[in-house]
Amino acid sequence: MPRPLPSLLFGLLLLPAASLPAQDWPQFRGPKSDGVVTAPDIPTRWSKTENVAWHVDLPGKGWSSPVLSGGRLYLTTAVAPGTDQNAAGPRSLRTLALDAATGKTLWDTEIFTESANTPAIHQKNSHASPTPILADGRIYVHFGHEGTACLDLDGKKIWDQRSLTYPPVHGGGASPLLVDGLVIFPCDGADGPFLAALKATDGSIAWRTPRGGNASRKFSFCTPALIEWEGHKQVVSPFSDAIAAYNPADGKEIWRVRYDGYSVIGQPAFGHGLIFFTTSYDAPVTYAVRPGGTGDVTATHVAWTQDKRAPNTPSILLHGKELYQVADNGIASCLDAASGKIHWQERTARTTSASPLLVGDTIYILDEYGTTTFLKTGLTFTKTGENKLEGERTLATPVPAPGALYIRTETGLYKIGK
């Protein structure tokens, strides 16, 4: 039975970019990493020929979202040898800077060359899926088991770190998190999964915390979230069969809640004194968990669960008293955040991997075929429109800017709007 919502103030995701201007989008899912857009005049009408400011081809292939600051877009890509970007062979792992107004490439820097024995990835993944982070005149890029690096905004490499090796399954996916001078990311591979932190100054390893547990399938790809609870920061990181909170200063585990699930992908949401996340494969369940306590708090801190049409891949949106989620098959849901009660569930899109955006009272849902559907927030289902970029495979989460929306496709990047 669902438990009542605690009488607590709405929690805040205290991420390092939260004070940046509204036009900046410095990390995965925005300034607060919650998918909420504050930039004005986001477009609502476009096609491949209508309201397109520019479209450029990108080298290689990658599903990382761009990040945006100072009139520049930064993104990662993986360039295969030869002309076939799906061919086998070590790839050049690269970071690019583009002029946001024109799409012109300003610089293109190779970060790593893949190791010769890099294993195959999932057909829906890429070799450059984690989204970078912009902070304090630096860009931090992460390529899963291949390594992590820091560059200045002119494309010069400051440091790199390749010693945190682990056996990947399906490639990399989790985007890093920057907390108090530490670059934090999960390394959840086939065996020995762990959470790691690098010093942002020089890339040295600050801490490495084993996940523990007995999951039969240990691999996951979930971007962590930062919350503040009772005056203390916690890095909340779901993985196979459990979600746990860690002290960002030293990596020590604070509490955990167990469940059945693996290949966890969607980033958690936090508010109303609850953490909301899904357990991904094989049968996804949406969880609401209270973040207090120490040790294993499974028996006492699960507020509610909901197993109908939960996502495997897209992250959850929290708006007011409602949660909005989009299952991978395109069925969207509105849930009561206090109880998990479903207000509505409707098919809105085809197969979907990108996380939704919230623009005012409108939810933008981009499916894998280039169609963006608009839903109005509220307790009744209301679809207000859709736009199509037909023939363009789209798995990356879009990036907003004042008067514009950037949509990455399998081969290029669109600027929608002015």
C-alpha cells in the first residue's frame, strides 16, 4: 500500500551549474539536471524545411547531448576508420565545439583512440553517449571504460585519466556529475561494479567505492543525482538491484534500498522529500524512496512503487505534485508524486530513448524517429501538437536555448528556431 507523503519542503537538486544564466545548458538535462527549461521562446513549430536555422553534418557517431555556454555548443563523438561509422575497429574519441549561431565547427580535438580490443556495444548505444559537463572555463568529457578527460574551452587537453578500467557491457552511457571539485561517475560493468570520483583539478583518483550486492547482471548506465538531505549533500546513484546514497567527500555509502532490476538508465528525480527512479530491465518499476537513514533501509524507506508502463531508458520529470514519465514504447503517464496513483496513461510516441523536457506547462517528448510530441501538464491527458524530422534517428536528449532548440540526430545537428 502507498505510504502518505511526508510533510517536507520541496527538495532541490544542488548541482554546480545551478547559478548559470538561463541560456546555458551545461550538463545532461540542464542546469539542475532535471529537464526543466527556463530559457524563453522555445520553438513549438518545425519540420525538416520549416523553422530550421541551420543543419550540419557531424563527424562520426554519438548519442551524447550537446552542452551550451557562451554562444558555443560542445559535444562528443566517436569516429570510426573509413566511411562506415558502424564498422568495427578502434575509433577516434573526439570533442567538438560549434558556434551556436551558425553551426560552424570551431575546433575538433581527439581525446583518445579506442583500445584495439574494445568490445561491441548495444545497437542503440554509441561509443560517445555520456554528456559532457561545462564548469569554470573547463569541459569534462567521459567515454565510459575508455577514460575521462578535461579540456579548456579552446580544445586544449588539461588532463586525462584512463586507469579506471572495468569490463563494459553494451558500452558506456552514464554521464558524469561534478560535485565540490570532484567528477563522479559509475563504472558498472560485467563484474566488480563501483562508483568513482576524480579530482577536477588534475584527474587523479579521489575515491573508488565498490557497489557490493549480489546482482546476477551487474551492468548499468545510470547518471547519478545530487541532493541535499538534512543539511548534507548525497550523491544518489541507482545500479543493478539497488539504489544507494554516497557522501561525495569520501565516497562512503550512507544508505541503500534493494530491488530487482539491471541495466538501469534513467536519472533519478528529487522533490517533496522523495527520490523517484525506475528499475529498468526486465520489468521496470517506478520507485519513490525517502533518502534518510543508514545502511539497508529497504524495509522502512520505500514510500510507494508503481509497475505500470515505467520507463527503461527516459528519465522522469517532476512538476508540482505530479510525475511525468515516458516508457520506451512511447506510452506517457502522469502519476501523483505522493502516492504513485496514475492520473492518466496514453500512447504519445513511438519507441523513445531521449529524456523529456518541460517548457513552461508543456512536455516535449522526442521519439527515436525524429517526432517531437507536445503534452500539456495536468491531471487530464492533453496533446497539443507534434513536429517531425522524418528519416532522422534521434536518441539524444534535445538542448534548449532562448528562441531555439538543438536536436542531435544520428548524423548531424539541427538548430530549430532563430
